[in-house]
Amino acid sequence: MGIHQYIKSLSSLETLVRAPGIFKYQKHSVAEHSFKVAQIAQFLGDVEENSGQTINWQSLYEKALNHDYNERFIGDIKTPVKYATPKLRAMLADVEDSLSESFVNTEIPSEFRTAYRRRLSEGKDSTLEGKILSVADKIDLLYESFGEIQKGNPELTYEEIYKESLTTIVKFKSMASVQYFLNEVLPDLLREKFSDQEKLEEITQHIVG
């Protein structure tokens, strides 16, 4: 028993491919996703701080870096499946929590267990840092789907992922960081050259309003 197993387990996140079972031109691992979400959350935190909010940076970084660690236990389940019913989502969350708690009790030295229970728990909560995580996670998913659309991927799933991601982001539009993303970042994304550009612009306008 020791932190060795935790460090060793990080490599498994490099081999977990996101959105399994869907044709993609560019694969993304859970480890890559976690790094990008941390970077995006960092910028969103900057925007919030510039708008007068107080950011708990330790909490934000911990939430962002660790938010998908528990996927090493059950893998990355497709979003439509994961959220098919509230009951299924709750069951999957219970499995993740149980396996995570077992891992902490078995592999993490006792003096660090409280910290790792906090880090491996659900980070998308009602705190400002939890909301930033929710937005950052969907921004990266939106960019992943846009990348496939831009490359001409024929899978319609990516259009649905784009819609779902943007719809979730808009739910947090009262946040300064989300307003910045919608007004400053998203227009730049849509100015990229790709086929069906007009269609995606119409989808975006319908969701953002």
C-alpha cells in the first residue's frame, strides 16, 4: 500500500479514449481532457476574478485536474448513455463513489486520505469553482466536437454533442466567464473555415439567442 499505486494509476488515464465507439479523426484520452479542462478552468477563473469574484484557486485546480479520475474504474461512458435516465446516472455515480472510496482506503496512506476523498469526489457542485468546472468541461467537449465537424466527420453524433455542450454552457450565462466565452471566444471559433458553417452558426444562434 502506498502512493505508488496512485501515481502508477495515472498512466491508465492516458489509454482511456473519450467518446468510445464513435468514429473520430482525432482521439482524445481522459488524461488529455483533464489537462485541457484545468487550463480552461484557469482562464475562466481569471475572468471571474477580474469581474470581482473571489476564487479558491486550490479548490478550482483540484476539481479540474481530478474531475474524471474515477473513470479509470468504469471507463468513459458515452454521454447519451450516462444521462439516459436519472436512475442510471445515480447508479453509475454510486459505483464510482464506492470504487473510489475503496481505492482511497486501500492505496492512499492514512494521513492523506481526507485530501484524496475531497479531490476524487464530485467536483461539479454549487460553488463558484464547481460551476467553473462544469463550464470548462463542456467547453472542451464543445471544442472536441467542433474539431470533428471541421474535419468533415460524417457522424451526426458530434453535432448533437456540440448542441448539448453549448446548451449546458448557456445555463451558466449569468457568470462573467460564460459571457466572455459567448461574446469573445465562440465567435472566433465560428469564424474558422469548415463545411456546413452556416448550419452550425444557425444552431449556435438558436441556442445562444
